[in-house]
Amino acid sequence: MLQLNRHFDRMIRLKIHTLGGSMSAYRACGYAGFFTGAILSAAITVYLNLSLWVTVCNVLCAYCMLHLMARAVWILAGSEKMINYHYQIAVTASGYIFLHWRHYTVLPYLDITILGIGAFLFIGRIGCLLVGCCHGKPHHWGVCYSEEHKSAGFTPYLVGVRLFPVQLLESLFVLCIVIIGTAMILGKSYRPGDVLAWYVIVYGVARFLFEFLRGDPDRPYYGEFSEAQWTSVILMSLVALGEFSGNLSSHPWHAGVVFFVVLTMTALFIINKLNKSETYNILFARHIREVAGAVDAATAGNCAHPKVSVACTSLGYRISAGKIERDKGCVQHYAFSHEKGTMSEKAAQTLSDLTLKLKHPGSTAEVVRGGEGVFHLLVRA
């Protein structure tokens, strides 16, 4: 595990060196993904004996969309960031409008387009991993970003904290989707539209699940779920509706997947409203930010001049922090409780594990149950 962490630490970087100097790793991976997608699209077009000119027009349209959306984000947010679903919807919609306007057969070209988008995303997510965007939650193994990444916009309180490499997981998963989608086109039983439906359904359910692993707090949320999760459900539902109406080939398992995702959303909503899923709520990205802010108070004092501070998160968890002088050295002390007076051992353990990952990786610690629903975490360097 330690060797894997070291490999991740050597891999991440903000710049990639090229023959002409250096380039942002995010932008370099974006260009590499775009050209990979374009080459794949052209090769499939030739194999299907379709018009290469039409595919070239779609690729140029995608290129224009990429730059227009990137420019818009830069103007509005002041950062270099591409939201995959926004790009995917814009490119697919513009391709559909162009094909319909020119009276070309729509579905085969949309199959090609979605595989090109997948190839772009496969390499693009590597760029996300290198620069630290769309990152995961604190974990005992994964990537660890530096102060250099912080200066480039990385989440400040997670500098030096090891994070689950969800970007790499998504990248490898999308690669599998693209490979299988390409094999479907090469197969004898290929039907136009099947690859489009396959990609939207399989990537949709995977993206829905990946979102639970993400730890960037500024990700848009509506209710209990992120924008990407809502988008996944909507796109998957549109595919199921298209199959039901006869515009796409029918695959009953697609509807089953959509039903599973909707059922999962409903169950999580009910559980969270009943306040039964403590671990999920505590490890919500924005709540992790609140916990990080609370435990930061522990560094304000030292053993000679101890300072105890108390903070309360939006979920009602109270965190106090201070330092205690012991014979074997200074011990960092945290106390966890809930404003309602009751706190479960599971919640205390989750908060303790999170605190250790955020502030004391590699340290030994002990969780002690106190009186009146209070739990104590004692950390030794």
C-alpha cells in the first residue's frame, strides 16, 4: 500500500513537459483525449462505410464546443475547468441538429460521437487526477496534493491529505465502456443506436455511484444529490423512454438499471430524512469541510499555552480540541458530541477516522467513550 501511495505521489503534477516547453497537465490531457476521440471516430466511420466528411464536421463542431464552453467557464468562474456532462450533452445535441438538418441517418453517427466523447473523457480524467480537480474523499491510500496544487485552486484544507483516486477509477471504467462499445459496432449484430444507449446507461449508473466518492465541496448539489447524479438519472430515463417509444432498440435491462437508480435515490432520501445514515452524512463533502475547519482550532495552541475551542457543524456534531502535556510528550485531544445529547459509537468512530486522515495521518490514536454521550480521541504523534 505504501508503495502504491508513493507511485501516486510521483505521478501527480501540474505541468507536463513537451518539445515546445511545458503545458498544463489538465490541458495536455484534454488535447490528447480530443485527438484520440477524433481518430477513433474516423476509424469507426471508415469501418461502417459512412461519410468521413460528416464525422469531420462533427469533430470540428465538438472542438468548437470545447473551446466555447472552456472560454465561458474561464470568464464566469476564472478557472480552467470542463464539466463532462455539459460537454457531452452539448456535443451530442449539436451533432443531432446537424445530422437532422442535413438529412443524414442520425443514430450511427451518434454512436460514433458518444465513443469519441468516451475516449476524450478517458484521458481527460487522467488530467483531473494530475491537477487535483474532481478529487475523492480522504482515504488511507491514494493521491496526496501539495501546496503547489493549492496555489492552482486545489481545495486548501485537503493539502497533504491522501484522497481516494476516484478520477482514475472513472477513467479506467470509461475505457472499458469504450472498448465494449467499439466491439459492439464491430460485431455482426450491431444495430444503430445500441452503442449510444449502452454508453448512456452504463456510464450513467457508474457516474451516479462515483459521485458518492467525490470530496470536492463546491460541486453543485440539489437536495441530497449532485448535479451529475440528477443528470445521470435524466439521461438514462430519456434512453429508456426512447426504447419504450420505439426510437431505439429495446433492452429491458436498461429500464431495470434506471429503476434501480431511482429506487436507490428514494431510499437514500428517506434514510437521510430519518437521520439513520450517519456515516453518509458525516462524510458528505461539504460536511468534511466543516469538520476540517473545526479541527483546525487544535493547531491554534500548544502544550505550553493550550487553547481549547469548540465548534458545531451543520449536522449538530460538536468538536472541541486541545492539547495535553503527558510524560511521553504532547497529546492532541479531541472531544466529539452531538447537540441533541446523544451520539452513537459509529458516528464517533467515523469522525475520529476522518480527523486522523485530515490532520494526523500515520499517527497512533485511541477512542475513549466518555460520559453523557461524549467520545474522546487521543492522538500521539
